[in-house]
Amino acid sequence: MPRSSPPSAADRPMPDRDPQLDILTFGCRLNAFESDVIRGAAAAAGLRDAIIVNTCAVTAEAERQARQAIRRARREHPGRRIIVTGCAATVAPERYAALPEVDLVLDNAAKLRSDSYRAVEAPGRRAIADTATDMYADVEAPARAYLPARAYLQVQQGCDHRCTFCIIPYARGPSRSLPAATIVGQARRLAAAGCCEIVLTGVDLTAYGADLPARPSLGALVGQLLAAVPELPRLRLSSLDPSEIDEALWTLFAGEERLMPHLHLSLQAGDDVILKRMKRRHSRADSVAVARRARTLRPAAALGADLIAGFPTETEEMFRRSLDLVGECGIAFLHVFPYSPRPGTPAARMPQLAPALIRERAARLRAAGKAALAAELASRIGRDSDVLIERPGHGRADFYARVECPPSAREGSIERLRLVAVNGPNLVGVPV
């Protein structure tokens, strides 16, 4: 589930820019990376005039939005072929194959191979491409960035843990890591294409290397990548398991300016009983210790986190501990997931809370996150920051906040800006 955190809103579809091939992406950064791979694979197969829906299975809401997008796509584009793939389509392919709007269903392995897209020959055809091939063995980063100056780069896939709420290991399989040499080569390609920031992503990013012969850690990979690609200005990490952050990574976080001062932590809860029932491997005290260590090593760091509201058996007191964790850890960028039972997971068999109570607790968590973000942004006013200009008038600070930039700031560049005001969820920057 929220191991791979979304770039912004968890279940918001992100359309592809090619008018002949629309890709709607739901879910995490890894899906965003894979959508770029999908585009290349589909183009190599000669696929045109099609809509590909890359689904997420993290929550029931994510699946509901994907089905809604599929129906809307058919209404608005009755003559185009619709292909459904991603985690939800891998876990329950028959559910999507049964939809009258769908022409083809591809699982997470098939979606990355160009030959899969030759299976759609005419509108109305429905098929399931089911494969046992090891996905990602030969997957390369797309030649362009997801944004003009930023790219997601997958370094790890799958998960060996079985958190009781999470369906994702069933959709993506066991943990597999790409060799460091492959990752370095892809990073060089992206940097040469003009990418200023690479975001390393995976299902369980901190598990990187455990399956490789020398068992390199994530910290070892980050150090090797930064040393081998000096032309890359910025490197950012996606979601980290607080129980797996290695010492080499902490050392780099403290002293390497090109590693961004921003950590996103997969916390999920702030109560020890709930954490045990989730089968997480850290405690509440561990979460607080990681947050404090990050700020001790790098005082300007900002923290994000995933928290689940309304996990089965959660009492008001247990929930309050999660709510209090937002302030205690100083979480500025909070992703809230209302608990959603996933069929086949242990948590789905536990005593469930009422949906209205889950929604109410999620709303309280989001309110706490909104207040924490406002406080974080206010604390940055008057400071200077290196801002990556993602598109005209909009950029991303090194500590992850969105920044409204002068119109003259060049897209794809890194500008030194003074942060002078807060405008809703954004900061306002002016040239220094």
C-alpha cells in the first residue's frame, strides 16, 4: 500500500501528453515511471488512437476512480481502444475484462512489453495477457523525464513483507533490485537528456540490494550514483521504511547537498498496538527517533509521511496517537489513506470500523496535515531556496514545497529564489 507514495494526490489520474495515445496513471511514483515505459512500449508496437489506464489497488477509492475513468473514456471517445493495466488489473483481471468498455487487460508484467500492445487489433476485442515472466529485468528508464526537469527512476520492485493491510505484494511479487551499474547508466542517460532531478523509486525502496549478490544497501547505491553522475544536480528519494534506513544513507543525508533535504516516511500509524496488527516492523518511538535524527543531521530538512486512518480495531485513543504523531515528528507533507479492506489480506478479516468513522478520522488527519504544512511554509518565509522550475510559473523547492515562481524563470532550470510569502499550499519566490 502506501510504501510507494504518490507525487501529490494518491488517486489522481495523470494524463499522457500524446494526443494519439492517452495514458491515465493512478497511484504511486512507480506507476508514473511505468507509464513512461508503457508509452515507449506501445509506440514501438505501433499502437495509436488508444487510451491506457494504469490502475492502482491501494484503496477501494483508487479502483472506483479507475472504473469511473474507464467509463468516461468510452463515453467521450467511443471509437478508441481502451487498455487497462496496473495493480488493480493484475490482482483482479477478470473484473476489468468483464467491463464492456474495455478492449484489453494487461498485468503488471505484460504492460511493459511492446508485443502486448499488438494484442488489440480492433475495438471491442477483450483479452487478458497473463504472463509469469519476470517483469522489470530489462526495463529501462524512458529517455525523457516525467516532467521536463524531473524523472522517476525505478531501482527496486516488489516486496518481501506482508503488512496485513497491503495487497501490493500480490500484484508486484517479491523484492527484486536492479544492479547499480544499470541504474547509473540510466541516470546518466536522463541527465544527458536535461533532467535536473531524479527521484529514486520502488515498492519497498529501503529493501534495495538485499537480493543482489553483494547485498548493497540503498545508501551504497545512492553514494555510487552521486559519484558516478556528477552532472546530476539533484537526487531525491521516494518513500522510506523507517526500520530499514541504513547508516550509509544517513551519512549521505547529512553531508551530500545534491541529496535533497526531504524524507518521506512510511509510518502508517502512531500507536504500537495498531502497528503490530499491521505487521509493521517499527514502533512509535522509532518513528519519532528517525524524525529527530533527520533534523539533527540536516536542520533544514522537511519530512513527509503516510498515515492510515481507521485501521480495524483502532480506538479513539489509538487514533489520537497517530494524530499526535503529525506534530511530534513535524510532518509537513502528509499523505492520508482512509483504511480500505483489500480482499485476501489479513486485515480484511479483522473487526472493521464503520465507514463514516473512517472518513471522519481521515478528515481530522488531513486537517492536522494542512495545519502542519501551513506552519512549515510560514517558517520558510525570508529564506532562500534552490527551486526546480517544473513548468512556467511553478517550481519545487529542494525541501519539496511547491513554489510560485516569476514568469521569467526558465522551465527546466534551477533558480535561487527568496521565499517571501505563502499562497495557500504554495510558497511564493522572487529572484535573490
